[in-house]
Amino acid sequence: MTALPPPSTKKLGLVIDLDTCVGCHACATSCKEWNAGGIAGPLTDERPYGKDPQGVWFNRVHSYEVAESPAQPAITLHFPRSCLHCETPACVTVCPTGASYKRAEDGIVLVDEDKCIGCKLCSWACPYGAREYSEVEGVMKKCTLCVDRIYNEHLDESERQPACVQACPTRARHFGDLGDPDSDVSKLVAERGGVALMPELGYAPVNRYLPPRPRRGGAAAVAEEPEPEDSGVGRWLNRILRR
């Protein structure tokens, strides 16, 4: 099985604002476009217009009607899902060939497709459903945080961020170092009460979700005190993931 590197002080990851995500799927399509030709490409599709389409997508967006209680009106919540780049990822420690690995320098979890044998152990171990299996290539694939983009010195510095962040029209996605308490993303998490998904499992996901702001009488969103991590939205997201 694959060993983990020592914990890194730099923890690159995403912060996703569930209050401003409109479920447009721009993150999913831009991710597909960029990574189809990057280090994880190609991202193949099979029977895309047939009865049973199959394909590899690093980002998927699910939409749900959510109500905190029967007395409150339901809201539509769009939940983008991708790899959370856990600090102690189960997908890495179960890998028999070392294909799944975690980078010591920035905490990004990747797959070395030359070593992957397609056994799918990583997908079974991941409780977040973040692994994708390519039926065409016979290997596992996953979100790379656009590692071939964020360090690309040929791009303008403003473009050195994941494709999903670059494309989001409502700025619901944020990228940065969550290991640095003074970074913009860490401050945003602190201000809005960002939650980690299923932290009780012990995998320490790096990515954070910002809960929707409370609505009053169907009016526009009103900012209030941040909710604790075990608040309603956090519990609801955990229930969805366990299905």
C-alpha cells in the first residue's frame, strides 16, 4: 500500500460558496475542456448521445431542494462535487501500486496513470465519490487542481488558477492555500463558517463549502453570524454523501 508524505504546511484547495453557486455547470465544462488535453487527458466520453452515456468528469454538480424544517420554504441548493484533496486520503493509502499519491510540497492528490492498474480500490475507499474510472483507458482519474495550469509560467499570473475557478460566472469558487491562515481563502472560510465534509471520518478534506446565507421571508440573502460546522447545511451535505 502507498505511504503518505509528512504533513505539508501548504494546502492548496478550493472554497465553494453554496450561496452564490447557480448550478450552471460552467465549472464542469471548463474543467472537461482544459483537462481533456492536459496531464490527465484525454477525458473520454462513450455514447454521449445514446441511451446510456458514460464519461469522465472531474467536476459534477448536483441540485437539490432543501428545507431546514417543514415550516420553512425549501431552497434550491446546487452542490458541486470534486476531489477534496484530503490531508490523509484513503484513496492513497489503499493503492497497491503507488499510482495514487499525495504531493508533499502542496498537498495535491494525483494519479500516476503509468502505474495505475485500474483495480478501483481508490474509488471504493473514497467516501466522497471523487474518483473517475476511464472505461477506455482502464485507469483511474481525478481532479488535479489543474496542476499543469497553476504552475504554468507561460500563462499570465491572473490565469494561474484551476479552470473551474477561472470560468465560474458568479465567483462561487475560490482557490488558494488553506494551510495559510492569512490567505484570502482561509479568511473567507473563517468569516463565513466554511464546513468540511464528513470530518468525523478523519480524512481531513482540505476543500471547504460556504453555507447558504439565511433567507428571511423569501427575501434576498442576508448575512448573519457564521453557522457552526455541525449546523443544518453541514449535516444535510453529510447525509447526501452517505447515500
